Amino acid sequence: MVFRILGRIAEIEKEIKEEHVKCDLIILNEAKIEPIVADEDKKFKQGDVKPIIIKKIKVPPMSLLLICPYARHRVGHVLAVGEEIPMPIECERELDMATFVSGIDGEVKKGDLIGMLVMIATKKKEE
């Protein structure tokens, strides 16, 4: 059995986590665009927000990710991408899931282009 001391320790843990993820980045003169492609068939009703499996996308360390806002699929849009265990920006990542929101009733088929991902190279700002 594991006991957890509540109170001030929870506040300290929160501060440590917040400090760990804060960093200043310098955007380098390099970007890459990757297609986000469905790797499963999935039906949607208008207004659904569901996870969908995507073809794996390797993300180099220190890459800042942006999802292109231009709609690439008639049924809806990709809101977010990720992986089972979120990794820090310093690590190589491999995306395998997307959150998809539908604007109309329809279906996304395996192999459909559902979005575009912009990967921007960065480095940590030296202080």
C-alpha cells in the first residue's frame, strides 16, 4: 500500500512539474511538413470528437509541432496529435494517434489524408 502526504508536497510537485516544462526556444530556419493519414476506418456523426489511429510519424527531438488549419478531409479536422506516452520535446517522438472532430456525418477511411503537420526545428535558448 502506498501513502501520499497531501498539502504542501502537492504544491511543490506542481511547481517542479511546471518548471520542468518551461523553456525558451529559438526557432531555427528549418521546417518540415508531414501528412497526417488515417490508419483505420471510423464513422463520425456531426459534432463527434474521437481519437483515430494514424500512420506513425517520427518527430525529431526539439521539434515544435503545429497542425495546419486548412481542412484536408471533408468530414472534419484534426485537433491534436500524440502518442500513448507523451514525451518531452528533447526526445524523439513517434505520433500514432490524432483527435478528430467532425463537422458533418461521414466516414474516415484507412489511408485518407486527414490533416497536415508542420514540424519546426528549434533549440533551447542559452542564458
